[in-house]
Amino acid sequence: MSIFTIILLILLGLVLLLIEFAVIPGVTIAGIGGVLLLLASIYIAFTDLGTVAGFITLTVVIIVAPAMVYYFFKSRTGKKMILEKNIVGKVDLIDQEKVKVGDIGKTVGRLAPTGKVKVNGEVSEAQSTGAFINPNTSVTVIKIVSNKLIVEPVNK
């Protein structure tokens, strides 16, 4: 085998690794094939060209492969693949001035075991204490968690 073959194996291995990172992320045939081609180039360099050429090839592969991945993700194309925004949404909290523990309301829909209830004119997410509760059933608020009410039927 010649130096050309070793260089070709390194280039093909790097291209397959780039395809792995850019097109089909995850552990796929492209990534495994890229690593195998890089290892084959190092093995061939050691066996056919000697120890010095083998270590040179090993050094080139160890430096070039991570550098290629790093510069790919720093490029314009790579930056398009990376999520750079933070989610700033919030969960609607229950206004504890309008709804208090002990208030009575009605279910808007069936609580199975979660659903909507209307208490003091406010429609909120609610959860029953266990059993399903049918629509238009009177319920009592027994606990307020940040974004939902814990309720039970009034006639309990």
C-alpha cells in the first residue's frame, strides 16, 4: 500500500465522520465506517511504512478529526444546527387572591383525574383527589399547587 492509499483512507474517514455529524446524527454506519477507515489508515501506515509513518499518521488523525468537527460546528452551517435560544415561557400560576382553599366551584369538563374547573369566575387546571368527576359537578378546592388546583366533590 502506498501513501496515497493512506491519505485516501483518512480523507474518506473524515468525510464519513462529517456526514455523521451533519446529516445523520447518532451512531450510524457513516460514523462507524469513518472510525474504521481512520483506524485502517493508521494500521496500514504502521504495517507497511513503519513505526515513524504510523505515529505520524496517528498524530494527524488525532489532531485533524477533532479539529474538523470543532471547525464544522463553528462554521455558519454548523451554527444553524445548534440551538442557541433559551426558552423563557412560564406556566400560568393560579391567582391566590381570587381562588383560595375551601372555595367551591364547578367542573367545566370531566376530571379524569385532571381537567378544568371554574372557581370564582376563574377557569383553572385541576386534579381530583382520586376518582373521576363528571362535568358540572360542584367541587371544593382542598389544595393549591403553583399551576393547578386539587379538588374533591362537595358531597364527599
